[in-house]
Amino acid sequence: AITEVDTIWANGRLVGWADAKVHVLTHALHYGTSMFEGIRVYDTPDGPAAFRLTDHIGRMADSARIYSLDLPYSAGEMIEACKQVVRANALSSAYLRPIALVGYGSIGVVPASGTPIDVYIAAFPWGAYLGDEARAKGVDVCVSSWNRLAPNTTPTGAKAGGNYLSSYLISREAKSRGYAEGIGLDVDGRLSEGAGENLFLVKDGRLITPPAASSILQGITRDSVIKLARREGIEVIEQPLPREMLYLCDEAFFTGTAAEITPIRSVDDKPTRAAGAGPLTRLVQDRFFGLFDGSTKDDWGWLEPVADR
Ligand code: PMP
């Protein structure tokens, strides 16, 4: 369940949690025409900081660009609004959910000109996505019978509401079969990603992850892991991967804003060689979570303070 807080940012002003409503004929409800982000705010020694907020807002603008939607707010305004809603609710850590959607005013699939693009930003507390134990012990997952979206259908490089019907089918099937999460194969049958997470394998001391062309969302956590690992001198390879690599790897883990770094313990009932968090997964976790307690140096300016300057 979502933990309610006081206010939500709605089209430029703060409104009460219960008042952030849309009309039933909102275009996005019918056709999936929304662009959104998920961002975590961490309670750091220097105060609450939004992790890679600028990059997330940049990806949201890119998603809108793919669908030719004109966002009514600049990136700078969106970034400021995200910080404002965290402050307004006095949150020290939070999950931020900005969403831009084609609003009320047109029922045609291509909205008539003048149909509003509405923008909302919610911030609320949210714990570990795949469960509290998952971070330490890892999760048991399966390969889904559903493929991820083919590249010439709806692009997985956009974080658009409609894409999450694919994630819904993959994750729902996995959960109904008793697994924590499902992994989608791409249209060629190669490894793609989890329903809401990117996938990394560890083999012979190297990190391997499917490339952008494998129908993935190019995750910001994925990019952070690649940069953190390379700074440690660990080789990271982006390459197309056959399914059997899931059964041959030493370690595997998911990355995502919600899932953070979650070890994969088994796939299709076959334990990885590490059967949980192996040494490289632990190192990546240590460096990633270290960003938020100050034990990992932030060379990139990823921690963006939410405090008023
Ligand atoms: N893939 C999908 C389908 C996702 O929904 C997410 C979560 N946004 C990710 C990957 C991970 O992306 P990020 O690290 O930017 O949260």
C-alpha cells in the first residue's frame, strides 16, 4: 500500500493528497499516454538527496520526445518541483513519482491539439521493492513466457505508461507461479530485463549485461553500476546474452530505482553458482549503498540535495 503524505505537486501548485485527481476520460487512462519516472531520495549525512534527479528528469523529457509530447515545464522547473514536494512533505527519504500525461479533452487516439499535458509529482516513503530480505539473501525468479516488446512496437527506451502492460504480464505470471519476479526475453529470444529492473550477470570476474538493443529500459541504476564497477577496475561488458547464461553464471543481480541492487538467488529453480549474493554482487551493493552514507565517493555529482539553496 502507498503511504499517504500531505501534498502532491499538480500542474505547478501543491494540492492535498486526496485532491490530486483526474477525470475518467483522461486520455492516458485509455491509451497509456503517460511518461513517468521513479526516483529515490536518500537520507545522507548531508541531508536528503535525490539520486541522479537531473538524469531521471532528462530521461522523462526523452520519453516525451519519442512520443512528440510537449512537456509544459522545463527540466529545471521539474527538478525544482521534485525537490519542493519532498520538502513540503518533510520527507528525509522517499520515492518520487513524476508523471506527465495526456489529459482530458480528446478521445481520439491522437489527441486533438489543445489537449492538455498534465504533470503531477508525488513523493512518499517506499521500502525495499522486492522485500526486505531480498537485498541480503536474493530472490528466486523465472524466465517469463511473455517476451519483452519488440523494438518496432512500442519502444522500451521510453518510460511510458503503456509499456507497463508488458511488465504487468511478466511480473504477474512470475508471482502466480511463486517467484519474486520474471525476466523477459527479447523478440530474438535473448535476455532482456526484469519486469521493472535491469539484469546483470557475473561470469569469471566480469559483469555482463544486455545492451540497449535487447529491448531494455536503459536504467539509471544500471548506468551507475557500470560506472562504479569500472572505477573499481572491474570489466563490464554490454552484449547480447543467450538464456542459458542465466544457468551458467556465477552470480546474477537486478538493478533499478525501486529494486536498488537485488541479488538473484535462483532462476527457473536452478540456483546461481553463488546461490545468492556472491562476492561481486556484494561489492557492487557496498559501493552503491555507500554513496548514501558517504563511504563511497560521489565522483559524478549524483547526489542532488533537496534542501532549499
Ligand atoms: N527496466 C524497467 C522496465 C523499469 O521499469 C525500470 C525501473 N525504472 C528499470 C529497468 C530500471 O531503471 P532505473 O535504474 O532507471 O530505475
